[in-house]
Amino acid sequence: QVQLQQSGTELVKPASSVKISCKASGYTFTSNYMHWIRQQPGNGLEWIGWIYPGNGNTKYNQKFDGKATLTADKSSSTAYMQLSSLTSEDSAVYFCARWAGYFDYWGQGVMVTVSS
Amino acid sequence: DIQMTQSPPSLSASLGDKVTITCQASQNINKYIAWYQQKPGKAPRQLIRYTSTLVSGTPSRFSGSGSGRDYSFSISNVESEDIASYYCLQYDNLPWTFGGGTKLELK
């Protein structure tokens, strides 16, 4: 069965970077776009961008240009998102989600807390 | 960016009620709207795509309609398991944008 398993909770310092992962299983990783979505505490959802693991193509929400970098490792069927120059505003839960004409599978989310 | 104005922000309903949530886009989104349900501490779950198509596993009491800029999502015969937050998403234009959400509570 399809699963997206995300990495664990992160507590990171301001101005640092963090790389979170989304390991896919149960399907051909290179065949579907992988999207990333942010949810700040008590807030709604924001679309960050997508990566197509088949060729590494990416598309970002301009709001996250320079903040988020999406990559994918075909050998391990894992998608990554690196967040840089972290501030308290980046404290949020980050989801990966597979696109199959709709978001049919989601990771469980990674909580990132930025605090000194 | 396309703004998605979702209303109401919160909604109180009794079991068996019909409830309706609306999303208005800042421009025509050509029916490319999806609706999600999210329960606390969980990932969202997609219920509807392309305005009115129920995704696999979505109960028939959920429905969607609309065109142009104006869209609605309804739950007929609200059940206890429907208590959650609901979001719309436009995926016609980049960047994709979500509505602000509607929290459905039991009266």
C-alpha cells in the first residue's frame, strides 16, 4: 500500500537550516508529483511547491523562493525539503502529499519549531 | 496570487443538519477547486476534486458545486465523524492557494 513516511520533529535555532524527508513506498516514486504544504500553528494551509522526482523539476510558491529547496533521491524513493535562514515564522507543521490528479496520500507531517 | 475567501470561519450544526461552506476566488478558477477535511493532529484528507467529483472513499453526503469564481461545499445529514475543519484549494493558477478554513462544531 502507498505510504509517505516523514521524518521526526525538529527543534532548530534561528538562522539555521533544516532538511526534512518524505520516504515513499508502495508505488513508483518517479511517476507522481510530490507537493509540500505548510500549516502554521492554529492557521490554515499554504502550498509551498512541488517536485517531479522523475526528472527533478520543481515549482515553488514565490513566497518560499529562497526559503525552501525541494529535492528527490530516486535511489531511496525519498523527497526532501530544506528550509533555510529559519525564523520563528517558519515554526509549523510541514506535510508532503502525492498528487495523482488530487492529493491521494499524505505524510503524517513534521513539526518544525524554531527557537533559541 | 488568487485569493480564496472561505466562509464562514466557523459553523455550528446539529447531527442530521445540512451545512454549506462557500469559497469565492478572486478570479475565475475554471472549476479547479478541491475540498479537504482536517481533524486535529492529522493530515488533511481530500474529499472532492474539480468542483464536484468525489474522490474514492468520500461518502455521498458530501457534495460540491459552482463555477467561475463562486463555489460551495455541502454536507447533508451531518454525522459526528464530520466534526473537523474544512478547506478549499484552487489549483487552476500557480501558486495554488487555500481558503482560510471552516471549523465545523456540534451545536
